[in-house]
Amino acid sequence: MKRRDFLRTVAMAATTAAVRESECGSGAAGQVMTVRGAISPDSLGPTLPHEHILVDFIGADKIGRDRYDPNEVFMVALPHLKRAYELGIRTLIECTPAYLGRDPLLLRRLSEASGLHILTNTGYYGAGREKFLPAHVFSETIAQLAQRWIGEWQNGIEGTGIRPGFIKIAVDAGVLSSVSRKLVHAAAQTHSATGLTIASHTGNGVAAMEQLDIVAKEGVDASAFVWVHAQNERDGAIHIRAARRGAWLSFDGVAPKTIERHAELVRVIREAGLLGRVLISHDAGWYHVGEPRGGLFRPYDTLFTQFIPVLKKAGFSDEEIQQLTVINPREAFGVRIRKSVEQ
């Protein structure tokens, strides 16, 4: 899809969407927090809800900013971000957490140079058999962990003044470990204090449903929870159950080889009347620390150049494309406290 065609699609749907929201109420919060500061949710525009710019898989005990040259990362990543902007994308949500390569100053620099709004995060990554967790996670209480993350919201990250736009955690597949349960409880408590959305890299549906139960017990509504990598769960019935509870399904592996699979996932959710709970993205990028010039950097363009045309050919309307690319991300990442109705 060419840039002018995509922008025309969004523009055609905007009036209808605005009427619907004025009648029903969008529920969107008063702000979204980017690396350049707070903006109105209406300013997000077409959004990529799950991407990466830089990642370092060395492990929490060895990671450090001296392992890469930020100027090189800047030069490698910027053309891909500019390409995304040229396609009509206006916001990129960067999901690399602390101890895995989060660099808020680099993200702000790239945001200013590309014109894209970029969100960074607070939280910790417990998947990968807990290799990416700092040592204090294992000894601190839930409340102490939550206070660390709340502090980043209140005071900024690492003295930069840059505030997180959401909470990023991660858990492996299956029944949650005790440490993973701690992370989910801490994320829910952080949400209750900040209104930040929880985006959780989740191994499978078993782990997703257990997380939703924990979030509910903490008094947080499922609409504050994004099931990241939901496309990896093969049982569509679990997708439906999670979406009906109000959770967001992030089908974030869009790539040339996965287009048909992702189109089918979205179609099934639409048939269930739950298109308003879907987020779509690439989980692409990234500068891989430790490889020459960051290795292979996957672009952020397939969703708009190939995937959306497939959806349109399958009968998705302009309004439904607008729902997926603009309205849903705006709803999902607006900062507001969402209390549970399941208690």
C-alpha cells in the first residue's frame, strides 16, 4: 500500500470513527507518555504497538551501555524509522525493557530526528528462564519492585527525566514461576499507582490466563493488560476468552512469511465481534548488540505495505483498518487507572 493510499484510508475513516466515539465515548485517557513528553491520545495517529530498536541479550549480570556505540545505533536505526514515518506511521512503541538494552536517551534522539512519537517502558523481563532479571528481583518484595517502577514514572528513568509510557514484563510458557508471579503482581500494583498499561511478553495461553487472574486479584481490569505475542497460542478459544475478559491481544509477529496466519487470526477475532481488542505489529528491528553493525535490522513496513492490503482484499473496511491501526493502540496505551470489575 502506498503512503498516500494508507493516509486516504485513515482520513476516510476518521469522520465515522469520531461520530462513533462521540456517541459511545472513546474511554481514552487524557495523555500518552512519549520519550519527548506527554501528548494527547489523539496525536498518536497510526501506531506500531510492539517494536524494538536496540536489544542486548548478554544477560542482566553483564549488560552495560559501554557494549555499543549509540552513534552507530542511531545511524543504523534512523533510516528505518524515517521509512515508517513516510508510510504514514506516527507512533512506535519500543518494547525493550531495562537490563535488555533500554536506552531512553537514544530513543529520544531518534524520535526527534525521525518525527515519530516513541514510547519506552518500565518493568522487568522474566522470560528466558529469568536470565534478564537483576539480582534484586529475587530478594525484594512485590511492593519494593513496584515502587522502583512507580519511581521511574514519578521521577524519570535513570536521571534522564524521560518517563515510561507503559509497563513491560515477560513470563515463560506454562504455569508461572514464583518470580514471574511476583513480576505480574508488581506490574498490577504499578498500574494502580500510575495508570500505565501492562504489556507482557507471554509464552502461551496458560500463562496469559494466569496473569489475567493475578491482575484481577490486584483490582486491575483486564483492559490494562496486553497479551504480547498472542499469535503464538494456537488455541483460538483462549484468544476469545482473554478478549472477552477485556484484555488486548497483540498479534505482533507480522512478517512476509506470516501474513496469511495473522490475517486469519484477525479475521477470527472480528467474527467473534472482538476486533476492538486487537493490536497488530511486527516485533521487528533491531540493532543486536554484539553483532557487526547490529546484524540484520528488520524494517517496520510489512504491516502497511503487505498486510493491510491483504486485509482489505479479504473485505476489511476502512473503518476496521482505522480501528486496528489508530483507535485500538490509542485506547490501549492511554494513561489511566482501570479498576477490575471481576472482583
